[in-house]
Amino acid sequence: MSLKTVNTVLATVCVLFVLYLGLSFILAPAASTPGVGLPTWPSGDGGGFLTMKGIREFSMGLVIGILLLTGHRRALGWVLLMEAVAPFGDMINVLAHHGTVAAALGIHGLTSAFITLVAVLMLRETGKAHQSAKTTTVAGSAAQPA
């Protein structure tokens, strides 16, 4: 199996997972909240904040899905790397608010690590192609008379 195929499958898993998370928080924020590792429900009506989290997740899923579908694989690698910051921040947030270490590391930390891994693999795949295209362009321009 080629690196491109593996990366496509892994990126598709990222897209589907992030879209699922987003929809879960948009459609059923109260049911989704216990799974994030925070110890308590926000005081008052915290549903608005959870819906915002859902919209954030869903929009991130759309971005990576569109880049995957349109074949912008190098941009996808960079965007995945940037998007790994969100679950890392969630991990820090859970730890800072006395949530469980298991949830912080096991849910958010592993998610961040997985997205980072997919990003690095995607950048590695496209880096080779990018470098090859750059070498071909330089060689082609050098062969032409001035």
C-alpha cells in the first residue's frame, strides 16, 4: 500500500471523526459533554458554549474534508498540523480545570498526536513530490539558453 493511500485513509478518518464530534456537540451538547473529561457541567446555561465547540469542530472537519477532496494534499498537511493545536488546547483545558488525566491524555492528547502524525505523513508525502517538481523546474530552466 502506498504512502498516498495510507495518508488518504488516515485523513478521511480525521475528517469523519471531527465532523462527528462537531455534530455531536451541535445536536446534543449535554450528552456529549461528559465524554470530554471536564468534571462539571458549566453553571447556568452552558449549552451555547458547547454548541460553539461543536461549530468549531464541524468547521475544522469541513476544511480538511475540502482540502482532501480537492487534492490540495500539501495544504492539507499544513492545515492538519495547525488543527492539532485544538485538541492539544482541549487537553490543557481539561487538566487546568481539574478534569481527569486519563481523559485529557487519552482523548485529547491522543487525538492531537494522531492528527500531528497524519500531518507529518502528508507533508512527507508531498514534500518528496514538491522537491521533485522544484528540481525538475530548476533543471529545465538551467537547460535553456539565456
